[in-house]
Amino acid sequence: MSKEPGRMVSIWTWSALILAVYGALLLAAGLLRLAGNEAPPATLKMTHLRADVWWPAIMLAVSAALFWAGRSGERGG
Amino acid sequence: MITLTLLDWAIIALYFVAIIGIGLHLKRHADSSRGFFEGGRGNSSWVAGIAFLSANLGALEILGHAGTTLKYGMYVSHFYWVGAIPAMLFLGLYMMPFYYSSRIHSIPGYLNLRFDERTRILNAISFALMTLLMSGINLYLMALVFQVVLGWDWHVSMWVSAACIAAYITLGGLMSAIFTEIVQFFLIWAGLFLVAILGISEVGGIDALLADTPRNMAHLWATAGNASENSMGVTWAGIVLGLGFVLSFGYWTTDFLVVQRAFSSKDLRSARLTPITASFFKMLLPLIVVGAGLVFYRLQALGEITLLDHPITEKPWNDTAIPVLIARYYPTGLAGLGITALLAGFMAGQAGNVSAFNTVWTYDIYKAVFRKDASDEHLVLVGRITTIVGILLSVVTAYLAMQFDTIMDYIQAIFSWVNAPLFATMLLGMFWKRCTASGAFWGLLLGMGTSFGIYLGLRFGWFGDGVVWFLTQAEHPSDMAMNLWQAAWAWVVCFTATVAISLVTEPKPEEELVGLVKGLTPRADSGAVPLLGRPGFWAVVALAALVALNLWFW
């Protein structure tokens, strides 16, 4: 994340960065579970929907949109 | 109880790193009073709008309303729709021009310009007390939820989060609060919306969910003709007048905690668009809150799921509905995200209270009473010290809440004591130039006293059956119904007293009211702005969406 001295980094960029880091971590964890084919704990429900894979992917897509908003000059403050 | 893994802990730790990083980054932009207290007055309506909504969207509200849904069902949606949207649109269209154009720092500041110092101080003190109480109870509930759900030590989670909030608000002031509120907004959707999606999928979709919900909880208006036919025990008149008009307008148009976000906008048009933008996001929140609550209700009826017990009352605790659903649906990693969303919600709610408190204390109490000639640098220093003192007082309040558990019963009533009568004062002040300073002060005092008196009378059984019926239109009103009606009475008394006293006292000269009262203030922007940039256009769209939602879930 680069910024000019004295300039405020857009809030959209901050939000995008946080969502991107979270999305990447969760997607990696979800894909590892998928590849490992490990059985989920019996207490967990609805695991067949694989939300641990597609939800982080959606988060990454939203973070990309927020990065774009941050770059397009929207001010964060 | 949820067991966290290393990945979950990493996700939670990253959140703390991010918000402290935001505070450090913003410090250099918050060295003037304009930067520290007003967020620089340079935000777009998107930034200010999301912050406006998020300031109200603490985890207390999310967990609390999801839990309340187990009791009142779809009726909780009224708090997000008729109990919020019309007031937010009214603020943007009609009240914001007076607020923004008068260049005030706070709502008490407006009262000082429009009326006098007495009304300002009365509102500043009541707002400061309300904010500290809410802040402390918020902190207390956060620690309690994490103790029950995660087994975290009560004292550690409270002090760590309080220290973190103190750090980033002291560094970056209002802008820090706004930034973290926006981060919180995205985290809440990322961390909690999935709970509702998976839950609704499990019970067979929205139609199946509503079909399996008892009739007295499954509708918005179809059972509102008679108080005995719905779970809230309230008629449509109570909903429309008590919630939709008095409580809602009282909160959304006069509570400085939310209105302060609009003051950070870059121009009047953005300020007017701020609550209107927020209204669209507000309308979507029942997807998470009421959706999850109804899913829990259904699964509970099927014997699939149970609430966790409250550690003090040892009875099932409705506020644990969402954390229990997180444990049901979220694997490692997503569980950490869900907990982070709750943590972010609690902390942003807390930060909102603290940033509003430091502004009102610094400008409307300290500068107004103790140091009228304070310099800009001095005010920023006072603001920073006030932030730390405010956080410490919140912690003290949280410990008091722990000792006196019944203090939490007062949460719902606090808004009706402070905000409901204030709305009558603001309405008359902005739209009636004959309204006088004495009328406003005594009307506000009487309205607040009325609300408090009715609250005590109803809760402690001081009134006979006839009086209870007269006051609430029900024989056995629920707590929520009592709150709605005491707010309505407070508004009526304040309005009537203010008008009556104003008619026999001397108003301010008109030249002193320019920019503060309708009819003496130039009209807001319109002409050259394209249709898609006009607040009026988006307000009509929001209103149409509100009507559609109410018809859908009638």
C-alpha cells in the first residue's frame, strides 16, 4: 500500500486490504480442507455447501472492488 | 462454547493490528480541532453514510435484536424499517441544512445558537450521561458475551478492548472512529451475513421459515390491529406513533452520536445524502439480524439448538443466539471472522460513544462553562484527555453494571428519556420561529421528567389499571410497548409545554435566527445538480423500497 507523504490513505483501501488478507487466509484454509477431504466435526452443519471456499472468494472480489474505489480518488476522510 | 484455533486467533489479532495502524496513520491529520472533532469535514456521502449507520450498529444492537426476535419475531423489523427510514430521510431532507449550515460542532451547539445556554447545558449533560451509561453497558455486555461464548476472562477482554479504543481515538479523533466504523461495517457483513444465509438454507428458505413461524410473530402489520394478536403486545398506533414517529425521529434526528458523522461531510449536499445513503443499508440489516433470530427460533422449536445460559441469572440468554449459530455453521477460520465481526461491532459502538462524548464535553461543557477563550490546541488536548477519561468512566460503569444487574433494564428506556422530548424541541426550534428559549428549556425539562415518571410508574406498578390502559392502550403492555408509549407521551408533553410557554414569552429577534429556522434560511442546493445526485430523488427511491418491504412481509 503506497501513499504520498502527508496524504491520507483512503478508507476504501484500508477496508480492501483487511478483506483481502482475511479472504486469502480463509480461502487457503477452505481449499486445504477441500483437498484434504477431511470429515468436518459432527457438530458443524451445512458443510456440504462449502461456504468456507466460496465465501472467502466473494470477500476477495469485494476487496478488489474496494481497491478500485480507493484508487479512483474517493477520499477516506 | 466456541473453541478457537491458531487461524482464528490470527484473524482476531489482525483486526487489532489494523485499527491501531489506522489510528497511527490518522494522528497527523487530527492535530487541529477541525480534524480531531469534525473529521476534517471532507468526507463523501458514502463514507459519512456508512459511518452514520455503523455508529448505530454496535454488536449490542445486532446480538440484542437477534435475541429480541426470539420473543417478538418479525416485529423487530419495525426497528429497521418504519422505526428508522422515515426519520433518516427527514433528517437528510429537512433538518440537515440547519445543522450543517450553522457550522456547529454538536447538537447542544445548535441549541445554544437557536435558544440559549441553559438548553445547551441541559442537553449536553443528559447526552453525556446517556453516552457514558450506554458505553459502559456496551463494554459490560461485550465482556459477558465473550466470557460465555469463548470462555475469555471478563476483566481481560474488557480492559484490552477499552485500551485499544482509547489508543486509536486519542490518536485520530473522530476520523479514527469513522474509519473503524467503516471497517466494522464490512466485517459485520463478511462475518455475520453468512450465518443467516446458511441458517435460512437449512430451514428451507425464507417462505418455509415464515410459514413455520407462529402467526403472531410472522407478520409486520397483519396482526397489529389488536395488541393481543401479536407477540409485542402493541397496536399499529403504538408502532407508528411511539416507534415510527417519536422514538425513531428522536433518535435519528437528534442523537449526536449518529448525526456527528454527517457533520464530517465535505459539503451540504453530501451531508444531506449521508442519512439517505445510510437508509439503504439500514433496510438490509434484518437479513442478518431478524433472519438469524427466526432461524434460531425454528431450530429451537425442532429441538436442534439451545441458547447458552446467562452467567448471572442462569437462565437461557437470548443474546447468545448468533454466537450459537456461528458455532453451528462456521469451521475454523470463519469462526474467527465471526468473532472478529462481533468484536469490531462492540468496539466501533464504543468508539462512537466516546468520540461523541469527547466533542460534547469539550465544546458544550468545558469550553462553554469553564474556558470560553480556549485555544484550538488546548481544545484538542482536552479532547484527547476526555477520550481517556471517558473510556475509564465507561469501565467504571461496566463494573457497576456487573454489580447491579438490573441496570441493563434501563437501556431501552434511556432513549425515551433523553431523545424523545428533544425531538419536539428541535422540531419546534427549526420550523417555528416563534419558539422561545424559555419554552424550549422548560418544555424539554418537563418532557424528560414525564418520560422518567411514566417509566417509574409503569415498571413499579404505581398506576391503576385504568391509568395503564390510558397510557399504553393495553392491559398488560410488554416492556417494548411501555417504552414506545412513554416516548410518545414525553414528546406530547414537551411539544405542548414548549408551545404554551413560547406563546407567553419573548422570542429572539429574527435576524438572530437566520440559518437556524425554516423561512429565515436560504433553500438548500437543487437546480444545477443532476437528478441522480439529488437527495430528494434518493429519498423517494428509499421510501419506495420501504413500502415494498412492508407490503412483502405484511
